[in-house]
Amino acid sequence: MMKRSLSVLATVGAAALLLAGCSGSSSPAADGPAEITFWHGYTEADGKVLDQIVADFNASQQKYKITTETKTWAVIDDTLLPALSSKEGPQIVAMPAERMPVYADRGAFTDLSDFYASSDSNTADLVPQAVDMVTVGGTPYGVPTGFVPLAMFYNKTLFASAGITEAPTTWDEWVADAKKLTVDENGDGTPEQYGVAIPDHATVANGLWPSLLLSGGGQIVDGDKAAIDSPENAKTIQYWTDAITKDKISPTGLDGIAADQLFSSGKAAMHVGGPWMASIAKDNNIDYGIAALPAGPAEQAASAIGVAMGVTESADDAQRAGAEAFFTYFFQKDVATKWSLASGWPPLRTDIPLSDVSSNPVVAALSEIAPTGRALLPGVVNSTDVISDIDELTQKSVAGGNVSELLSTAQSKIQQAIE
Amino acid sequence: MTTHAPSAPPRRRGAYRPPAPIGGRGPLRHSPRHRLTVVAFLAPAIVILTVFVAWPMVSALRLSFTDASGFGREKFVGLENYTRVFTDPDIVSAMGNTALYAVLFTPIAIALALAFALLLNNPLLPLRGVFRTALFTPFIVSLAVAAFAWSYLLDPQIGLLNYWLRSLGIQLGNVLQDPTLAMPAVVLVAVWKSFGFYMVIFLAGLQDIPTSLYEAARVDGASAWQRFRSITFPMLGNTMGFVVIVALIAALQAFDQIYVMTGGGPYGTTQTIVMEIYQSGFRKLELGFASALSYVLLLITLVLSLTQFLFFSRREKDAA
């Protein structure tokens, strides 16, 4: 009898514990500082510096205590929805800036208009394009933690052996240099070394082809209208399709990661990438240089890689105030400079002079080309589908599709995606 | 040639009979204390199934009639999500891709599994255990890990497979970005990983076939093909039914290697229904639509499984 009662008790107890484990977390302590959880995806040395900045902020005041949790960007994207919907989510989240509009549109982030309007928020001198990336329908839902235009990385050793002394500055120079650097030693039609690695889909931060389209004078979206089907874009797509397929300056079918590998293995002389390519090139003993993306017929523009942080809807008033206090601290001139040097990304404030970041040559080089940066699909909620439509357009074009037909299809699909 | 299953021996007085159920002859005679014990033993499983299976299913069914994003704001939209499932060209295309995947994967995996099971069931084959283990090993490898490995093998620039084939004068090209070859490539990886598991099930089925049938067939002069067609294949009916259903369900749920190897590309040619569910739910934050799509997939799976179940049951009945 006793044994049975104990087994029943144990079972019911286990079930109760199981159910308790599924319930929400404990609420913040009534006394003491407001507890704030901050998810970010800075997993390298930059993460340690960010954690130190947070620790410094915690030490600078008594009202708020922020605890950071480091995850990869992909894990943040996959777990934020279940975390917030089960009331277990963080109060501050950093994520790739182009992902923020869809979360904001669904109500995951709070409106930061009042924070931006405040004169002591240290946001007046932020790079405007960086703020555009997290603005939806005129409302800012985040603050930038990184904004850098795509840059061209080139292999100085391969340049020297081809007799090239300067990085190209225009598209024609770019293609001419790439032809010189493309080597097919055994003449089998498949070069052993390519002049440049140009992915035709899933490009770095999805920004390579948007950069080319912008430099060619075209657009992807104009306000709430698709603008991909234009004569400028047709010329741009045809120009680069011919360079890839006829001049064979780049392999076809590359994605962004494969392009990184091609450059880091010394099989491509030029590559369009982000700041991390500097350390990848260094690790692979490649003597590299950094230059702005060469100018197209219309302008010199490069789609930017953006990272931003926002306050989630799970934050109460005190936590929200704490998050905004942290943002203000983060954008202090000395902290912003420290963050720029540690992260390897250009300063987020336009009033920080180049001389302040010259101690890090990568930051200095990227800061010089910062004015070429353009926000990728600013404020577009369904960027996932738009990017996938651009990928389809470029992949099919490189595979031999009719450019004007592809543009027409992309136009209707993008229009459908943004409606 | 005719074969007969061995008839059951006549029942004698005092022969073995299975024991009566514990606690009496029927549930009506259970004492309250006994019932409590039964409930206590079942409770953990019931709680786990309720919390992790039944409740999410009910919750997803409710969500499928809303425009939920997961962040609290949701409104009832009736059958709008279900209508979209059958009218959105991307979803219709994903259904076609899933059907193609299933049509390629199911017969190839089953044929290979059966062929190797027949081969490895031969007691004269040396090192049978080693071969069985080797062919089963891919099944215990995570599909995502296998997919990464295959991606490297198939890489046009640094892939070993391309390198070896090139030295033989064969240009494989960029398989995973080729709209014609990408689907066969992701199917190949799934077949490589799964057929060892189906092979083990077939081996168990083969070992249940009485050897006396083969001996009788040999005496009658039946060839190997006749023995397979008239004994092995019919006697594997139940096993085949089980393997076909399991393989088809696995095919309809194709996701891991596609996510890793092609991401659904090139331009949607390997985009399956589960990829669409993932992207709708976790990329576009359209939980309501993703739930509706999940339910449509559940219904498709259910209908196909039931059809096959009925087909194999009827075949077995006819054979009897």
C-alpha cells in the first residue's frame, strides 16, 4: 500500500515538475536593479569587447543590470520567435539589420521614436543610412551596432604577378584586370585561377548584385513599388552576365561562402566581402588590399552590411528605460570609438574623425570607403522573398536566361512580395 | 509451383495458452486501487504526449485559422491560409518538388535496401557482419553532418568527387547549382543515409521466411528468380508495406540536407513543403500560414499512408 502510494506520489510529482518546467520564468526582483537580458551574435573578439562595454555600463550606474547571452546570428533568428512568444525572450536583441523590419512589422520590437527625439540620446550624429535600415514606415525600431559597405578585397601577390599595381576604380577596369588575372594553364576551358569571385546567389549579406544595380543607376524597390524592371538594371545584369559567362572571369553557380573560399584559397584574385575577410585572408597568408567597389556608369555605391539592436515587446517600462540608457552609453564618442576599433567596423558616428581609428588599418580602410555605403532594402518587411527573387533573377541570367524576360518576372514577384 | 504455409498443429488438451490479463478477465473487474496504479504508470507518458504532441497540434490547428506571427497580435482569417496553400505558385511548386523527391527517393531507397538485404542474407557470403555494419552506419550519422560532407565532396572547385571524375575526363560541374542535377543530388544523399536502415528491416523479414519453403522449391526445380518471385516477395508483404510507408513519410518530410546543401535552390527547384513551412514560420514570421501548410502536409501524409496500408492489407488478404 505504502509502495503504491509512493509511486503515485512520485509520478504526480514528476508530472508537476515537468509542467512547472514549461511555465514562464520568474519575474524580476522587486528590489534592486532592473534585470535586462541582451542577446547578440558577436562570437569573436568583438563579442568580448561588447561584453566589456556592457560590464562598464553596469558598473557606471545602479538602476539597471544587463546580462549578455552570446549566440550565433542564425540561432538568434531561429529562437527569438519561440522565446518571445513564450515570454522567455530577451529585452534587447542584436540581429542583422535587414531582418529587423519583419520582426518590427509583426510587433516584436518597440518604437524608438521618442528615444531618437531626445537630445541627449547621442543619436544625432549616427550614420543616417544605418538608421534607415531599421526604420519601417518612418518609425525607427532599432539602433545600429554596425554598418559597413561591401568592399573589394584583392590579392596583392597575384596582382603583382599580372603586372597590376592599382586596384580598379571603374567597372571596365575591373573586368579588364579580372581578365588579366584569369588563368587557364592547361587550356581545358576551366581556369585554374579566376580574376574575381562573383556569386550569382546568396551573396555576401545578399548585397553584391544590389550594389551592382545601384552603381548602374537602377533600383530594386522605389517606395512601395517594385523598380527592378528598368533599362539600367537590364544593362547591368547583361554586362556582368557577359563578363562571367563569356569572359569567364568568375566561376558560375557560386554562393557567398564558396566565393570566400575561392579567395582564401588563392584561386580568385578579387572578392567582394565584409570586414571578416581581412582576418580570413590573414589566416590564409594572403597579402591583401582593401578598396571600394569600382564605380559603375551611374555612381560608386555598395550595399551595406548592417547589424542593429532593438528593445523587444517583452520589456517592461524599467527594462525599456534601462535599454535606452545603455544605447545612450553605447553611442558616447569614446565608447563608439572603442567599439569600432574592437569590432573592425567603421565608427557609427559621423563625427568621429578617421585619425581616431587609424590604429586599426582595416577600420581605417573601411572608414575611408564608408560614404559608398547604401542601406539594403531599407524598411522592406518581406526582404526574404525580395532577396530570393533577386537570386533567381541573377542565377537564371548567368545560366543563360533572357534578361528582359527575367526582369519582367522579377518585377511582378517583387511587387507581390512587398504588397 | 505452389507453396503452402505450414498449417498450425491441432490444439491438444493441456497445451500452452497465453496467460489471462493481469488483474482478472476484463477491465470491469479492476479494483479502484488497481486503476489508480495503472493511471500512475501511464501518467508520465500521457503528460509528455499531451504537452509535447497533442497540445502543439491543437494549438497549430487554431493558429492555422489566424494571421498569427507569434507576438500576440492575431486575428481570425477563416480559410484564407488554406486557400493560399493551393493558390500560391511557390507553394504549388514546392508540392511538385516534394512529389518528385518522393517519387525518386522511395523506389530507389527500397530497391537498394532489398537488393543488399538479399545479398547479405546469403549465409555463404564472407564478412556479412562487416558489410551489414558498413551499410547501416550512414543511418546513425546526422543528416545535416552528412549533407555538409557531401557538399564538400560535390564542390566544383575543391570537391574530391569532381577532382577524381575530372582525372577520368568526366566534367560533373556544379551539381548543387544545376537545376537538373540538384534534386537528384539531394535525393542521393538521403538514399545513401537511409537505405541501410530499410535493409536491416528487410533482413529481419527475410529471416522470418521458413527455409523449408526454399528447400521445397529447390526440389521442385525452381530457379532463383522464381524463388524470389513466388516465395520471398510475397512473404515480405508486411515488411514491404511497412518500409514503403516509412520511406514515403520520410520523403514527404525532406528538409535537413536540402537546407544545408541547396537552401531550396537553384531558384526553388529543391524547395520542398517542409522548407516552405520553415521559411514561412521562422523567416517571414507567418505562423498562421505555416501551421495551415503543416496541416495540409499532415493530411497528404495521412491519406497516402492509409492508401498504402489498405493496398498492402488487401494484397495480403488476397494472398491468403
